[in-house]
Amino acid sequence: MKTGWKTIVALMCLMLLGFGACSSLKSNETASVGSSKDLAYMQEGEATRSPAPIEDGGATAQTPRKVIFTANARLQVDKPKEVYEAIVSDIKAQNGYVSYSQQTEREHGIIIHVTVRIPSSKLEAFLLSLQSYGKVLNQEIGSEEITKQYFDTKARLDNAIKQKDQYEKILLKAEKIEDILAVQREIDAVQERIEMHRGQIELWDQLVDFSTASIELIPNPRVIEGQKKSAWNPLGWTQMWSAFSLRAVQIANAVVHLFQWIIVNLILLLLLALGVWIIFVFLKKNKGKKGAK
């Protein structure tokens, strides 16, 4: 009885080996039939293949963590413009850059918003250095884990590149116009996916390598109040000369306008006197003629 079972198991193993060999031979024969069948095989394979997932976004030696860090801070400073220039200088010294800045003038002083990109390894030290510029009213740091999305997209990119290479090999063997056009369409579609995945990965690389920090600089109200209470504010020599020049021009303009007014009115008076004289002479002549009669 035991011998019979052993025989049955051996026969089943031989059948499975034979079936696997036949399947492999059949797939090899199918791959060499023609470009149209190759194209169909590629389309079917793309639908069934998927990148190997990363469990729970965890990091290993082969898949390091990908984390995007962002920070926000609000500072109360005595001189916002000087602090802004110091922050920009500090960021550039650490190979960072300013991505956005805005200055708003208000009644209680100037408010500056600045967004900087700084190497992620230097973000913590940079946030600590903000305390040297003024009073930190509030500060927050956020992070986003993208390890799983990153390497899933990278696997899709690798698959798309391999698929494009296979399509290009099929294109070399294609002879019919319709086959060439069909394969070229597939190559174009795969290339579009490659560019999309590659662009997303490049964007993530930038966001991971360079953290984003948004900083708001507001003036110290005590400094603003002290400036308002300061009554003594003498002019400098340049300002004094400007004020003198402006007043001299105003006086000169006033004199010229007065002279012009006198001339215009004098001409009008002369014309009026001439008219009165002509009327007087005319009336006098008429009166003399009447007396002679």
C-alpha cells in the first residue's frame, strides 16, 4: 500500500514537471511568432504587473525613510528689515535660498513674511538660531512620511522603463505599418508615464532634501511707541538743504505769479482807460458840433 502511494506521488511530480516545461516552451514559441502577438503580450503583462509594495512605509537598509519637514515661526523684533537681511544671509550661508518674501507697511510698523528652503539636516539648528533675533511668539514643525509612495512610484518608474525597452525591441522586429504604429503608440504612452513618475520623484527629492520654513517678522510695539513719543527730531544737513530749496522755489513761483498778475491786470486797465478816452473824445466832438449849430 505504501509503495502504491509512493508511485502515485512520483507520477504526479513528473506530470507537474512536464506541464511546466510545456508551458515554458509554449511561451517561448509565442514570443517569437510576430510583433502583433508580442504587443498583445506586453499589454496584458502591464495590466498584471505591479511594483513590490513597502510594508507600512517602513525604512530598511535598501529603502531609507523619505520625510518632508515644514516649519512655521512668528517673531517679534525691534527692526524687521535688519532681521530679514540677517536671516537671508544666514540661509544663503547654509546653501539655502528664499522662495518667497513680502513686506507690508502698516500704522504700527512694517511686517515681513519670508519663506525659505534650507537643507533638512540644518532645519533644527536654524529654528534655534531664530531666538537670537527677537522674541519667538510661536513655532511649529510638521512632517509628512512619503516613504511608501516614493518607492512605489520609483518601482513603477523602473517597470515603465523596462517596458519601454521591450516595446523598442518589438518595434525593431515589426514589419507591418499597423504593427509599427500600434507599438509606437504604446511607446508614447509609456514615455508619458515615465515622465510623470520621474517628475514626481524629482519633486519629492527636492521637498525631502530642502525643508520649507515660513517666518513672520512683526515689529516690537514698545519700539514703535517710543518712536512716536520722540518729539525732538532735527533735520540733517541734506534734509535742511532740500527743505530750503523747496521753500525758495515756492517763493520764486509766488513772485513770478504776482508779476504776471500785475502785468495782465495793467494791460486790462490800459485797454479800459483807452476805451473810456475814446468814448470821451467821441462825446466831446458830438457836443461841439451841436453847440456850433
